[in-house]
Amino acid sequence: MTLLSYQTWINDRIQELRTAQSIKSEVDRLNGSIWDFVLMGCLVEIVAKLNCTHKVSSTLHKISKLFDDRLPQYRIPSYKTHNNIKDVPEQIYMVMRCGLIHSLSLVPDRTYKERKNYKKHWREWSLLLTHKGNHLQMMTWKPNGQPIEACLLDYSTMLDDMQTALDAIFQDAVNDTALSAHIETFVKENPMLGLVPALPQGT
């Protein structure tokens, strides 16, 4: 298994996400699907794990590091109602992984609410997910009747950003032996998924 073959494979998976959008009608693309962002949460975690060579790091730390290393623009928005904290990367972890993937909710898993490394990032409704909007714009909305500050994430723009980060990781791995060895280990421990072709009925 070479880095190039894995890079090609993961790029093909991203292309599948793009294709899923392109075959939709204009109305469907605008309305979108929550499943798009569930898969986005999976993609963010994979790219974060490829980027971080520290095995002992938590997934939260790896995702924070991904955006700090590769996509610093995600540190620009600040939540003024929470002491101007600039934690959109951590909100992506809390909402997409601990909310959407755990329970198809924009409210993170409540078991994280009092955990030491997570409690300052645990908030309800901190992200607005859209298929057509101003990416990384701070907005106020009222999901429960009370105004809540949230950062808007546009699906297509975020998918482009994940591709940019992934390209940079593999480019660095060409000359970074520690990173390339880390990616090779990751692939060995997490073999590429292969789909079984459709079999005739009765097989």
C-alpha cells in the first residue's frame, strides 16, 4: 500500500460526496440532507487522524490540531456571548461528532457536558448547517425561542476545505518521514473499505 494509492482512494470517496450533490435537483441541493453533514463529520475525523502523528491525543485534540495546522480561517469567528471564544473547530467536534453522529442532533451528547476537557466547549445549537450560505458567518437564531449565537457552515465550502487540508497532508508526507509512516500505520490499522458487487439472486 503506497501513500499515493490511499490518497487516490480517499479522494474518490470525496468525489462520491460531490457526485451525490451534483445529481440532485436544484431544490434538493438547496434543501440538502442532514446525512450530508453526518458524513462530513466522519470525513473531518478521518482527515484529523491522518494529520496528527501523536497517538495519545484525543479525537477532540486531533480535530483542533487539524484546523489550527491546515485551516486557520476556522479560528477567526468568535462567540461573543461566550467570552469571545474562537472555538468553531471544537464546536465541529462537539456538534458533528457528539451530536449528529451520536444521535442526529445539533445538541452534543450530554455525557460530555461535565467532562474536564469538553465542558467549556459544550453548548447547544452552536452551529447552523446549510447547503447554501455564508460560510463561517456568525448568526443569531432562535431554535428554542431564545436568541442563540451560532456559526454558519456551508456544506460545499467545507467539503472543498477538507480536500485542501487532505492535499496538504499528503504533500507534506512526501518529505516528512514521520507523517508518511503515521499514515501508512493508520491505513494498515484501518483497511480501505471495499464494496462487494451485487450478486445474483439465490447466490
